[in-house]
Amino acid sequence: MEHHIEIDADVEAAYKLCLEVERWPQIFPPCKAARVIEQDERSQLIELTALANGQPMTWRSRREIFRDSRVITFRQVKPSPLLSWMEGVWHFFPLRKGTLVVLEHRFDVKEQLDANHGIQGVTNPKEALEFMTRSVDTNSQRELSAIKEYLERDSSKSATHAWRRQFEEQLVIAARPEAIFELLKRADEWPRLLPHCHSVEMVYDDGHNQEFIMTVSTQAGQERIRTVRHCNPSSCVSYFQSEPPPLIRIHTGEWLLEPVSGGVRVTSRHLVELKPDKVKQFWGELSAQEALDRVEKAINANSRGTMQAIQKRLSA
């Protein structure tokens, strides 16, 4: 599996952050504990505890450090419970403006699972492979987004960061994650489910990847929004708007499903960046914070409405 992201920050800053393992729990949402057991200039032995599809896993990895080429390789020496092995590579490439970070994973699940592996909902190798694929995909996207957010937030090079914000809305729904995921995935059903959605024109859908044009009600009236999504069964739907509303330069996000006591915690997470000239055109002389407050309130209201509609449908 491979994931990548472009970051408006110096390549050395990005590489250094990846080496500072003990800071990860404060930066990476899935990471709950991290410690360096052994370390020298060329390698690290680390132990991590992270949430995988909402369930904690602990493992140890040996990391080899290649500073000249800005590469870090890793291999789990004490794999997480479902794996026979895992290895991968972090690459950091300088761009004309910023950095390209590429994260690769290769792994295989155990042919026979331990009876007390401790992962709920996994009883055989097929389910283990599906679980780990979802986990690696979701956590990699969240980690790369966290690196980007952390480095760009602390960068003073670009004034556009003042017009950018991350935020989220959550609701616990007493239902199976598969049922919630199905309603999130079936965007073509949204006009019959969501009050703010008037129509959905599905351009492409292969069961995992989708592209559609949605007509929704906004503060400015009805707008057509073009969205590209990737659906990971039962755990995550990630997306970006290739044609967002006029005020918005960038809108990316994800729907996350995490089993908790009483049901499933559904999180709608967003990253938006506004267009200052369009803000002035539509709303006059608003500060970046005031404009972002309005947009966050509107988007969170739609997310909350979506989650409440799903809750109502599944409780009927």
C-alpha cells in the first residue's frame, strides 16, 4: 500500500519530525503511546501503541535511517497481533515549493490467528486482511494529514494558512458499523435521506472509488459540488471536492467509524481553505477567523444533520 501528501514546508523539517518518535502521540491522532527503546545515528528500535479501526494495538519496529537520501525504512520485529510481518519506507522528496512525503507499507497476515489475539470482529485470515488493510489506509491518511497540518500551521511562509482550518463533528450511533457505512457510501440515496441534499449525479462508482455531483442548499442558495471519494469498508470514507463552492479553495475530509461502548462513534472531519477575494465579494470585510467560523458552523450543521438522519433511519 502507498500513501502520499504534499506539504508546504521544508523537506528537512518534515524528515526531522518523522524521526522524533516520542512526539507522535501529540501530533498523530491514531498514536496513543510511543517510545524509543534503542537509538543511534543509523537506526531506532521503537515501540508504538495506536488505534487500528478504533481498537488498540502495540508493536515494535526496527527503523533504519538514511539521512543523505531522506529515507527511513522500518520492519516490525514484534508484529501487531494479526500480522506475520510488516515492513515499509518513508520517503521525503524536495519539491520546488515544499515537500512530497510518500509512505509505503507491505505486510502479510498470519495463516493461523492466535485464539487470544484480542481484536474484536476478526476470526479468520480473510477478516484479518480486511481489518489491517482498512487500518493501514485510514491511519496512513490521518498521519500524513497530521504532519501537513502541524508543519503548515507552524510555518509563517504563506498567508493562506490564516484562511485554513481543520474541524470535526461527532455523534455516537447505536447501530452496526456496516449499516452506517452503507448509508454513507450510498451517496445516490442521499436526496431521500438528507434534507439539505436535493440531487446526486453519480459520475463513477466501482464500489470503492466514487465521483459525483451533488446539489445542496447553502447560505448562498443551491450549489453544485463535485466530489471524489474513496470508501474503505466499515471504517472510513475519505474525499476531496474537485469543484467546491465558490468561497472555498480546498475542502477535503473523511468519515471515520470507531466502535465504542453503546455503538459507533461517527466522526466527520474537515480541512477547508477559503478564497479571501470571494469572501470579500460575498460577505464584505470579514476577518479570516470570522469567515472560517461561518463556514465551520455551516459544514458542521450539514455533518450533524447527516449523522442524525442516519441515526433516525437505522433506529426506525
